[in-house]
Amino acid sequence: MVEQCLAQIDALNPKVNAFITVLHAAARSQAKQLDAELKAGHYRGPLHGIPIALKDNIDAANIRTTAGSQLYEDHIPTANAEVVNRLISAGAVLIGKTNLHEFAFGGTSATSFYGPVRNPWNLAFTSGGSSGGSAVAVATGMCLAAIGTDTGGSIRTPASHCGVSGLKPTYGAVSVRGIIPLAPSLDHCGPICRTAQDAAVVFNAIAGYDAQDPDSSEQARAADLGILNQSCANLRLGVPRAPFFDLLDPAVATAVEQAIAVLRQIAGSVQDVALPEVSAAGIDAIIGAEEFALHEDSFLHARGHYMRQTQHILAAAQKVSAAEYIRSRVQLLDLRRRVDAAFSNLDLVVLPTRRHNPRTLESALSREAGDASFDPESDNTAAFDAYGIPALSIPCGFSPQGLPIGLTIAGRHWAESSVLALAHAYQKQTDWHLRNPPLDASTAVPSIPALDGRFQ
């Protein structure tokens, strides 16, 4: 498996730019050790020998962690992130570090010191972000699973755009210790895989309480894999149409309604519902204040080491007042206490992961070179980081341009088992997750006039 993944990386990474660092020698060494353990009768579980990639804001000891930024070009951590310790303990093979939107500050993965990540379904389009490299690596078979982070949609947006399954767990379910933070109040870590079933296996390996992580929850627990193959006939589904179905691209609307029709045959009931309103300004204030607090010194003394869009974001973040931040944090905590009440008469909700198809790299780079501050890539996803509840994006169709469309399934706090079970049931009835991008070593890479020459 490791050799096959490395061969895919060698053939396809020049096309899509999913990896910043590839661990050829280390992965082969790990694989040989794990082969020897199997022969000796030591089986670590379902991840034994499975090649997994890490988003390059996740520390792995003695391996460069860049966060997609020149600022961290030579940053080599001395210890593993907790998720890495858990993956290694479970027998996973670390195959490389994946490209991302610089410091996870955006939703396209176009803004990276190491060049933009390209969508494997059409190389002229963005992959989504900020975990774009992780989703592309999975979609193209360069690894069997990848780990991403999600603060405003950074697992689910690229999963949607690349036709794979991405889980943002409950806030505090997976330790973020050893991960370069964006906004600790909203940061999540989770798996990106081909299927919901695979996501469940990886989630179970990395979930759990970490006493050294102040944001880890003592309630953290694994999903019940036993329910994945049980009937979902008793599940009550809600469809939160406002605001999540507003201004949908027609292809997205069609695909999602068709997916809901399939779910009507699987679940016990489907009804329109409402979720608590989330203040976009409040989320922006929290992210702005926390990201600037974390980057203040380096931004003030090494501003030129950030990409232009990141500089603009941090300059705007500098203006968030303490009062704005405190009010927004109080609202966030209140929202997380109240959201489960919306599930009093239902179990799960389903909605479009993204309202629109991915933008072209040309338009993304042109936009990000300007002073635009609103991030439309988070318009349907950021609410679930604020709620802190589990949300999973799975593929549910394609646009007329052949680009994947994602469906989100979400539930109350700690409902990962039910979320994954419904997704697995849906994937047994459909084949969207089985389709592969039309990409091989002969595929031509389109030129992008807006792209900086050093990335060509």
C-alpha cells in the first residue's frame, strides 16, 4: 500500500500540488516495521499499515511543519501532535505533509507559499480549503486517509469540492495540542477519507480526552462502529432550509434534493426545521482577535513573510476590539449550550455543504490579491464550528462541469455515531463516493495568468 501511494504521489502531485513534504524513506521504514509486527502476530488494529497524510499545520517530530507559509519554512518541531501519537500507536504510516491555505486562513487553498492546490476533477479550479491538500491526496489515491483541521469549514469544504468524506467532530473530541492554531475557540481536527466508514475508523483512532489540551473535553469518546450497519429507520431528520438553502447554485440544489429523497427511504422521517441563528460578525470577531493574538509578534516584525491575502486578514484582525471579542465569546458559549435543544424532536440535520461550486484558481487568486474580506467559502459551514457539533460532508452528485457536490449530515454534541451511520447507509445506496477524478500523469496542467511566476 505504501509503495502504491508513493507511486501515485510521484505521478500526480506535480499536477495537483497536494503535498509539501513526502516521507519516502520514513514511510518505507515504517511499513517494513509494521510488516514485521504482523508476521510476529502483533496486529494494532484497522489502521495497521494504512498510509495517512497530515495537513502541514500538524506537528510531527523532526519533520518540517510549514503551515503553508514562508514564515515557517524552516520550522521543525521536536514533538508530535497528540493526533500523530495516536495514529502511530494505531499502526498508521505517515506518508507526508499536505499543502494548505496559509496558516489555514482561507477556504480555497490557493494562497500558499508552496503554490495553490488544484482540484483533481478539473485542474483549473480550487480544491477548497484550508485542508485542500488533504482532500486532494485522498481523492487521488495518494493516501488512504488524511487529517485536516476545521475552524470555519476547512475539512468539509475541500471534502465537498473533491468528492470525498470529511468529518468535523464535536468541539473537544479530538485533541488539537501540537497543531498550529488558527482560533482556539473554534479549531477542530478530524479525518478526510473516501467513505464515511473509513472516517469512522480514523476518528476512533484519534478521538479521546487529552489532559494536556485545555480545549479537550472529558466527554470525548469514540464512535460506536457497531451501529454503522444497523437500520437508520428510526432516525428523525431535519432540513434547515433557512439560511442554508438560500441562493443555491441550481446544480447544488438538484443534487441535494435528490440526496434528501434517498434519505427519505432510509430514515424514519424528514421535516423542515430551524437551527439557532449564528452571528457571522461574531465568528469573524472571534477568529480575528484570536488569530491576531497568535501572530501579533511575527506580523509586526516579519510581515513580508506572509502572503498578501494573509497580511490583509491580519491587518483587519488587528482592529477587533476587546469588547467585540468578549461579547462574541459570550454569545458563542451561549450558542453551544442552546444548540442541542434544536434537536429535541429530531436526531440529525442534512443540508448542502457548499452553496456553490468551487471557483476557478484564476478568480480565487485575483480575489485574494485584492482587499476582499468576506470569505464566501464558509457561508454554509462556519455555523457548525460555532455550534461545536459534529458535521460530516459526503459526496452527493456533480455539477455540469463535472465538479463534486457535497451533502452535510450533522447532529447534536457527541452524535458522531449517528452521523456516520446515516452517511454509511446513504453510501450503500449510492456510488458518488466510488467515482475517481479523470486525472493521470498525462493530464495537462492549465496555465493561470494570475499565478505568481515562482509557482509555475
